[in-house]
Amino acid sequence: MKRIPLFLFLLLAEWLAGTPSAAQSSRKAPGLKKGANVSLNISDKQQQPPCTYLNVGLLSSFPDLNGFSLNVVSSLNHYDSKGVQLSGLVNITGIDAGGAHIAGLANITGRNSYGFTLGGLVNVAGKTTRGVAVSALGNISGGNLSGMAVSGLLNIGNGTMNGFHIAGLANVARKEQKGVMIGGALNLTADSLRGVQIAALMNIAGKCNRGGQLSALSNLAVENGGLQFSTANYAETNKGLQLGLINFAACTHRGWQIGLLNMSNDSISTNQIGLFNLNPRTHIQMVVGGGNLNIAHLSVRFKNRFSYTEIGGGLYPLGTDRKFSVSAFYRMGLFFTPVRNLELAADAGFHHIEALDNKHENGCPERLYAFQPRVNATYYLTPRLGIFAAGGYSWTRYYDKNRNFDHQPTFEAGITLF
């Protein structure tokens, strides 16, 4: 990702200043061709290389800057630039640039850029960017990108990215990330994350997340040792906390999953809190039954070591004429087996009730809800077939009023399959 942007923008600089380019990591001049120099300069030619203290003109080409430079078109500095460098289009520094560099299109530094850099389109450093870099399209560093980088599209560091980075599209770190990344769509760390990633769509840690990943859509990490907070979270190994609607971990080592649907391939050390928890030891059953409230119901039960969740629907009688309404319910409970084939349990359920033809009869609204705690016992005739009986109490309430529509004991019985 480093070479392509460097190639394109250095070609642009050559066209503007007549200067082919190559960045090197020593004090030796990088071999930039001498370009046109239409400017006024105050320089010390006794120094090696000659040092310019003041430069004002149309476009400039000089060895070294230690002061102030202002050009309408472009400024080409073969060695180092220390001070303030302003150009209408492009600033080019062969080795290191320190101070403030502002250009209408691009700032290009062969090795290290320190201080404040403002490019109308892009800022490029061959090795390290340290300080503040602001651009409309991208801030690109061939090595580490440290400090604060703000870009309309991309911030890219070929090494470690430290500090605070904001990009309209994406932040990309080839190695570690330490600090805060805020990406309009994506944050990508190819190695380890030790800071915070915040994105609208996705965060990715290619090796390990030791910090926090927060996004609206999804988070991915090979190993999660910190926090993943999103609609969907994925980790090969989860040693931290996954908090989202859907959480998945191929392997869990004392990690936690909290959400609507939690999935793990590890049934021993996973800790799951949610509406539906699935792991290799999850036993899925079908429950068919009926009673005085749910005249007939069908549900699916997800059983783990000591707990279960259940979701289903049924016919729910309302009104004096016994017309049927329908309900959808969710239950969560605990169970234990005191003797072989006998299972005792207690659960609490929430029912959403649609009144259908019963609405407006005897004060019945269009929809109601009910809360039902129960105790139940199941006897297994075979490992895949059981009979159960349950009893409890039901409070049916209005959604828009703080009072009961009805309350009464509830009884039901039925069979469990599978």
C-alpha cells in the first residue's frame, strides 16, 4: 500500500518541479534532479549543504531549508526542511521535514516528517510521520504513523500507528496499533491492537485485540483479549468480553459472551449470558403441550449444563366467548436431575399476545403481555422422549397502562422430543 501512493504522487511532483525522486535513510542527498528555481533566496552557501533561511518565489529548488519558504507553485528541498514551508501545489523534502508544511495538493517527505503537515489532497512520508497530519484524501507513512492524523479518506501506516487517527473511510496499520482509531467505515490492524478502534461498519485485528473494538456492524479478531462491542463479534479465541447481538468464538478460554445469540465451539470454559446460548454441549429439544392459558403451544428449547432457554408460540384464549388469540413467548430457566430420568426445573417466561378477534371486547386491547413464573417436572421415558407437567402463575397486563388485565394460576402438560 505504501509504494503505489508514493509512486503516483512523486510522479506528480516531478511534473511540477522536474524532479525524479528516491528516498533514502541517510544524510546523503537522495539524488533529486535540480529543478527550476524562480525565487528570491537568502542563503548561506558556506555550509554543506548550502542552507536557505528565506525563500520566496514562483517555484523553488534548493538544497536545505532552515527558516521560511513561500512559493506559488512548488518547493523542492533536496536535504532537510526545518521551519515553515508553504506552496500552492506541492512541497517536496528529500530527507527529513520538521516544522510546518502546507501545500495545496501534497506534502512529500523522503524519510521522516515531524511537526504539522497540511496537504490539500495527501501527505506522504517515506518512513515516519510524527505530529499532526491533515489531508483531504490520505495520510500515508512508509513506517510508523504517530500523533494525530486526520483524513477525509485514508490514514495508512506501514509500521506501528500510535496516537489519535480519524479517517472518513478507513485507518490501516500494518503492524501494531496503540491509541485511538476512528474510521467512517473500517479500521484494520494487521498485527495487535492495544488501543481502541471505533468504526461505523467494521474493526479488524489481524492478530490480537488487547484493547477495545466498537462498531455498528461487526468486529473481527484472531484472539480477543479485550472488549468487542458490536452487532456481531467474531474471534478465533475469546479470552475477553464479546458484547453484541451475535457473538461467535471458535475457542474460549475463560472469556465471556453476552448477547442475543452466543455461539462457541468450546463447551468447557465458555461463559455465556444471552437469550440463546449454543455450544457443543447444547441439547436442542422440541416441546409440544397445552394448558389453561396456552391451549396449544409449540416451542424449541436450548439446554446447556444447568440452564435452558425456550422460544415458541401458541393459542391464547381471551374474552368470555373463548375466542382464540395468539402468543409468542420466551422462557429462561434452571434445571437439575435429582434421580435418573427425572428432571426438575424452574423458569420465568414473557408472552406477547395479539388479541385478534378479541380486541375491543370486554375492554380487551389489540395486544397485551404476560409474565409467567413456573416450576415443572419432566420424566424421560427414553433419552429422546419425555412427558412434563408445569404449574405457576400468570399476570396479563396492558402495554399502555400500569395495571393488570387479568391474573390467574396456570397449568400445562405435554411432551418433549429429541
